[in-house]
Amino acid sequence: MKLNNISLRQFRNYQALELDFEPGVNLIVGENAQGKTNLLEAIAFLGSGKSFRTTKNGELVRFGAEFADLEGQVFSQERQQSLRWVVFSKSRPRQIWRNGARVKTAGDIAGCLNTVLFCPEDLMVLKTGSAPRRRLGDLALCQLRPNYEAALNEYNRILEQKSRILKDRFECPALLEVLPEYNARLCQVGALIISYRARFYKGLGEEAQKYHYSFSGKREEFSLEYKTVSNISDPFAPLAALQDQLREHLESHARAELETAQCLTGPHKDDFDVSLSGISLKSFGSQGQVRTAAISLKLAQRELMHRECGEMPVLLLDDVLSELDASRQDFVLNQITQGQVFITCCEPGRFTRLGKTIEIENGNVLN
Ligand code: ATP
Ligand code: MG
């Protein structure tokens, strides 16, 4: 999977940009706030319709402009393809084209351009709160399984409506009559989400274990445990069983939900826990262990996508190499000799040996 070129109009700080890329390593160099991360964001968005920085597409549009237009030629699925997105600053729905034809959803372009982002915040992802971990999993799984993405969008939509009911019911008690309907639907879609996640995290953990074993000099056994709603003992169980257990858990929390006006139970609280040779990283990991394990996890994500799609996803390394010490840098660089890679970096000349350098200044390409 390769991105041959990109064309951006009014995207973030880019007024107009046309850029060709190398099939191997592309090094994006520039001072702070010049548009390096914006360019990686554009690449990730082109393939998925999702930004790793915001859920509000309007923010992607250059200040003062009405819409942003992103286009790129990719080689994937054994052919040349083109992708195009137009997103609007106001509430107008985004538009998508694949090979010149309008398509409806991001699912219609699934598998054309998969990306894996690795940024400095990811280095601490196994130590922080659960939201960034859920986000990491969701961004990967949505690219792999369009039906998962549809289910997740549906779940979040119902959850938002339920939250509103719980908050507004003090003023309008009649709203409570529709609550059972929302709960039933949440359990139905929630069961599907859990089922997808169980399989995904199993595969991710297995891949990460291999990387980490060699990374730690065969000393540490990486294991990843998917954590979902507490009364679900087997997330691989049939959907009907998961749905029943979700309902039971919801019922036992119904009063607390009404009292706190919050949605307290469901896969929106899911998490995963990583341990090294049986010791939880979150509670006991040293900084170095946490970083090393995060690298294993990211490399695993890339390998899992490779295995599932038969093509190596595009790797986006945002400022992360310069954050690593020499031995970790070497480990990462040795593992990514295959596939297309984009590396951003502030120091000119630092990684020039790796590939083609693209210099960015204030939303423009120099040279
Ligand atoms: P660093 O090295 O600090 O990470 P960077 O080159 O990665 O810097 P980016 O995050 O890509 O920087 O770009 C940040 C710049 O883009 C900021 O100056 C910000 O104001 C600008 N910017 C962000 N969104 C928009 C937008 N919608 N319209 C115009 N400019 C924007
Ligand atoms: Mg940046």
C-alpha cells in the first residue's frame, strides 16, 4: 500500500499543496508549527475520514475557508486508485470519491489506504487514563472492519441520546418512557462491539508479544488483556449471550444511572491492560518498560493490519523517533524496512540517511 501523491486545498495551514512521495521513507522536516503533523493528519484522513486530533471535521478547514479538499493517488489492492474528500467548515456533510465516483461512507473506501500513526503521546498510552487506549484500538479496528465502524457510530449516537434523556428527565419526566428502548438497542449494538474488540485485541496482543520478546532481549513476556463490562466473563461468547449479560449489568445500574444522570455501564468504558511477565504495566511499569511496550504495541498494530489486509499499512511517525534513545530508535528502524513510512522531525539533517527529505515552512514545501 503506497500513497503516490497528495493534493490539499484549504486543509489546516495548507492553502494549496501538491506533493509526490517516495514508496519508502519520506522525511518531513520543518520548524515547530509549520504543518508537519497537519500533513500526516491529511494522509490519515484521506484513508479513513478520521483525524487523530479532532472529531470535528470543521477544524480541518483552513481558518476563514468554507471547505477543505484532499485528494491522493494510491497504489493498493493491486491497482492505482484515487481518493478524494471534501469537508466543510459548517455542518454540511462531507463528500467522498473513490476513483472519481461519489461514494457514501468511509466503509466504501476501506482498505484503499490504511495508516498507523505513532506519536509521542502513544509512548505513554499504557500508563494514562483509558480514553487514549480506546481511541488507539478504535482507530485501528475501524480501518480493518467497516462494519465495526458502523456499529460504533450507531452505539455512540444512541449513547448520546440516552445521556440527553438522563439529563433532561428532571424537567421532562415523560422522557423516561423511551429509556428501555434505548437500553435494548445499546445492548444489541454493544454486544457486537465487544465481539469485534475481543478478536482484535487477541490478535494485537499476540503480535505485540512477539515484538516485545525480541525487543526486551527475550526477558519479558508481553500480554494484553481486553477489559469490558465486569459481568462478561467470555467476550468471545455468542452475541445473544453478550447481549443478555449487558442487559443484566445495565439493569443492576439503572438506579445509579438515574441518580447520577450518566451512562455508567457499557463498552464505552472498555479498556485493555498490558502486563510484562505477569506484572501490570499501568501500576508497576518503569518509564522505560512503558515506552518499550508501547513501541511493541504500535509495531504489532502495523503487523496485524498487514496480516489482515495482505498489504503493509502506511506508517506515520510523528516526532517519535527523535524522542527515543539510540537503541530503541534502532529497534524501530530495523523493524520498518518494509512499506511506506512518513517521519516528521524538527532537526534538519537528523535522519536524512533514511530517505527523501521534504522541507515544510508555513504550509509550503521548500525546494
Ligand atoms: P511541531 O513541530 O510543533 O509539532 P508541526 O509542524 O507539526 O509543529 P502542525 O501541528 O502541523 O505543526 O501545524 C500547526 C499550525 O497549523 C499551527 O500554527 C496552527 O495554528 C495551524 N493550524 C491548525 N489548524 C488550522 C486551520 N484549521 N487553519 C489554519 N491553520 C491551522
Ligand atoms: Mg507536530
